[in-house]
Amino acid sequence: MRPIHQLLSQIRWDPNFTGEFQIAFEDHMKQDLQCVPVNEMRFDDSERGTFRAFDGDGYLVCIPLHRIRKVYRNGELIWSREVE
């Protein structure tokens, strides 16, 4: 399986890899997956291995990349990781 950081880099920087991307991450508080568009995610180079996004309640949260479970491109699942 391709590492999520490589896929996110391609989504962010490869001009030939286009589409509407969404990620689904594990929300520990709700015990459910939350979806967020990649263009609404914020990355900070000083905090590698994480991203920031607004959760379903409108709070800006810092999410470790290992909590990403699925990635969609134009509504189609292109990457997934099962919970161990």
C-alpha cells in the first residue's frame, strides 16, 4: 500500500493529478469517520505527520496522518487503510 504522505504530496503538488479530493479520518470523540475536502486541510511543515482541519462541530483540530482511513477522488475511493 502506498504511504498516505506520498499520496497527499501528489494531490497537493502534482499538476497532472487533478480532481475533487476528500479524506476520511477517524474521529476519536465521535467514534466515526469525518470527511474533509483536501483543499480545506492545512499543512504546517514544522508539524510533519499531521494536518489541521475543521471538524464537524467547527473546531480547528490537529489530526495525525495515521488517523486517515480513506481518500476519495471525484467521489471514488482511491486509497484506504483498515483499522488494526
